[in-house]
Amino acid sequence: MHSYRFEAELWEYSAGQSAWVFVSVPADDSERIRELPRPPKPGFGSVRVSVTIGSSTWKTSIFPDSKSGTYFLPVKKAIRLAEDIDVGGMCRVELEVLE
């Protein structure tokens, strides 16, 4: 099991009329995740994960960013509301890479 814990600030990416909220996985953790042996999968390098923020746990994917060399974790609105966090706020993230 490959688990990571970190604190991160929520940030927003706007594309046209829609906006997505993310946290960035720290560079050191992103590097370790990139180095994990995984069978090749279609797509663009996303990695399936289980995430816990506060009392909320869900499964999603993290996405690589070639500019920063880190992964981005999307944080959906239902989680932000349940945990009373918003863009600019800090949150404690527990992330487990799924096989």
C-alpha cells in the first residue's frame, strides 16, 4: 500500500463557464507516485486513488501536470461543503494509490 499525507491549499482552475477545484500533491510525493510500477493504462497518466479529507473518503483519480511536475487532485463541491473548505483554504489530505 502506498499512502501519502500532506496539507495543501485548494485552488481553482476556470475553463470557460466551468470551474474545477484542486489541491496539488507535493512534488516529493508526486515523484514517488510517478515511480510506482503500474501496468500501462489508456489515458494521459492519471492514477486511481482513494482520498480522505476530514471525515469524507472517496475514490477518484489524480492527474499529472507537465509544467509543475506534480499531480492535481480534484475536490468536488460535495466534499468541500461537507468539510467546510473552499478555494484558498487549507486541508489535510490522506491519499492512497490504488492498484
